Amino acid sequence: MEQWKMSILVGVALIVLAIIFAILRKAISIWIILIIILAIVDIALGLYRKNR
């Protein structure tokens, strides 16, 4: 699998896991927000690599 596709898949998986964890805890902590931000950065880098 190409690296940009893997980067996007990992980012999406991180966002899904963070949302599931937030629902299970019934609270959003700073760690969940950081994970979502890192996932968005990972997806953005994957899209940047795709277009390069």
C-alpha cells in the first residue's frame, strides 16, 4: 500500500477510536483532543504526499 494511503487510513482510524473512547468515557479530555488534532495532521500530510 502506498504511504499516503496508509497515512490517511491511520488518521481516520485515530479519529474513530478517539470518538469511541470519548463516548465510552462520556467526556472529552485534552488527550482525546490532541489525538484528533494529530489525526487531522496525519490526513493532511497524506493528502499533501498524494498531490506531490
